[in-house]
Amino acid sequence: MADNTQRFTGKAEAYERFRERYPAAEVLTRLKDWCGLQPQWTIADVGAGTGMLAEVFLENGNPVIAIEPNEEMRIACERMKPRWPQLEVIDATAEATTLADASVEMVAAGRAFHWFETQLALAEFRRILKPGGWVALVSAGRTDADTEQARDFERLLVERGNDHTYARATYRVHDRLEDLFADLHQAEIPGEQQLDWETLQGFTQSLSIVPRRGSPTFEVFEAGLRTHFERFSHNGILTVQTTCWISAGRLSEALIPH
């Protein structure tokens, strides 16, 4: 857990500037339909990062408690507070949120759930949720389509990234939830990013697996990235197909310990 909380140290600025935002209207529409989401619900955004998912709920009028253990990401999230007075930011983890028992109507997690210790986190979610409360998981990123471009980019991450245990986990989180949640609802929303070279550089610097600028392996990674860009871009623009995965359910009584 401690190691995972530091994965994005040195990456908060790039994350805030270059990561794809969540499609707020589509996310809110589905959570209202599936869960009956109301503006008065308090949302615990666990692993809140720079606050991208929190902002979706804040725009809906919800009070949001953003829980983020990484100092740099948390500071970025706190910069939202002047605009959103109903935002509270807490230094804590998914496995130990510090929130009171039965204090929130919904627990949400964005591109973070795969970093949690699953059973400990779900037990904590059960503790802080009010009876009948919901868990919503929302991820946005590169599609899992099996294309030559997608395969080449994944090969670059595996061969020149800084984590030899890397496995593409973002979308797979949403493939194995039936045993964890009851009344499960899921949707996928297609999207697209248009990236010039500078934006692609910034986006890759937001990924935990990519070597930071100045590190011994950065130049090797960047050379591979440039080759990828030149191979697949057209007129100086790389088109990346993306997906927003949305899942919402109630915790399964059978499998998650009280």
C-alpha cells in the first residue's frame, strides 16, 4: 500500500494537465438512473488524485470528501476548494479513510481502484457507507481494442517502462466485479483524444509506469515514444481511441467481511 501511494509522486502536474477528463454528463446520467444519485448525497471519492472525478460530483451539487494519500496529488486537489466550498480533502487511504461509520451515501473511485488492497478497501467501504449505499467505479483511458497502434504503445510501456510487473489493469477492473457487487450496472462510453507531440509527451509523463524526466531510462523511453508517434500520427496528430468505463453496485453481503 505504501508503495502504491507514491507511484504518482512527481507526476501530479502532468496528470492534471494531460489526463483525459471524465464525460461528466454521461457519468451522472447513468448514476442517477442506476443508483438514484441525488445532489444531497455525500460522496467519498477514494484515491481522488487531482480531483477529476470529485469535480463530476461537485458539478452535480454533491458534498465530496476527497481521500488522497499522495501529497502532491492531494495539493493539486486542494486547489479546487475555492471554487467548490463543498469539497473536503483528507490525507488518508482507501483501506483506512478515517471517515465515520455510515457517513456517506456513495463511495466513488476513479482511475485508482486497481491500486487498492481490494478486500481491505471493500471492508472499509462497507463501514463508511450508509445502509443501502452504493459504490461507483469510473475509469477513463486508452481503449482495450486490439489494434496495431494500441499493441505498439503497450509494448513500449512494457519494454521501456519502469515497472516490470506492469499489467494493463484499468479496464480489467470492470471485468471482474460480479463477485464483489450486487445489483451491478455497467456501461462503456467511447471517446477519442487528438494528441500532438507535446501533448503526447505530457500524457505519458502522467503514467505511473513511464520514467520521469531526468531519470536514467527517460531518454530511451522518449526515443521509443517518438518512433511510435512518427509511425502512427497523421499531419502531426496522433488519434487515440479511449473508453470511459462506469460500474456501480452495492457490496455483496456474501463476500465482503463486516
